Amino acid sequence: MKIDKDRPSTWRPYDSNFCTQCRANCCSMPVEVRASDLIRLNLISIDEVSNSIKKSAKKLKKLGFISSYRDGTDFFMLTQRPNGDCYFLDTRSRLCTVYDQRPDTCRDFPAKLGTRVGFCPGERK
Ligand code: SF4
């Protein structure tokens, strides 16, 4: 069956060894992050977030790092490129350019979270 990232029933059982050969389909899915992730990515400071999370969101949106902020949940949506790729994905290598500082969502998917935990939309490069 062909893998379709939008259809979790087509996903394969997750195997972390596969990640180096994968074309990073998971990095072309929407990624919700928290302020702590954005601080770790050095996109915003602790002081700015402490002063006003809404102003921080406005700044991050203006800079193009996030596409939206959901008031009340404190979740920010990372910006996706027109083809769906994450802003931080290298389009040629299909590798994350901020891997060591990547958000918790990226660290936990798909072993601990996702629409089909334990399965991923991985395909070879
Ligand atoms: S931050 Fe890195 S690991 Fe997370 S979706 Fe973007 S490119 Fe992928």
C-alpha cells in the first residue's frame, strides 16, 4: 500500500533506524509547539514570553516562524512552506536544520504522540 501522510491507515510501523533514509514526510505535517520550544530554538526570549505571550506570538508571526497562535491553549503552529514542508526542513537533504533544538512534538512523534502512535508516514528519499 502506498504511504499517504494524510491517511494514517497507510502508515508503517515506526522504526527509528529508518529516519536517516526517510524523505521526512513527518516534517511536512502541521507542528504545534509551546513557548518553551520557541525559547530553546532561540526564536524568542524567556523575558519576552513572560512579558506577553500574545506580543511574542505577534512578533514570531511577523518574522515568519509561526503561522498562528491559539489563545487559551498556548500552542503555536510552526510555519509550513507552500509544499507543506516545515520552515526548518532543509529542502535538499530533507534533514532538520535545528535538530538538536527541535520542538518536543518532533522528539515525541510518532513513538509517543500523533494520530497513530507507533506508526509513521516514512518513505525512502
Ligand atoms: S523542527 Fe525539524 S524535526 Fe520538527 S518538523 Fe521542523 S524540520 Fe522536522
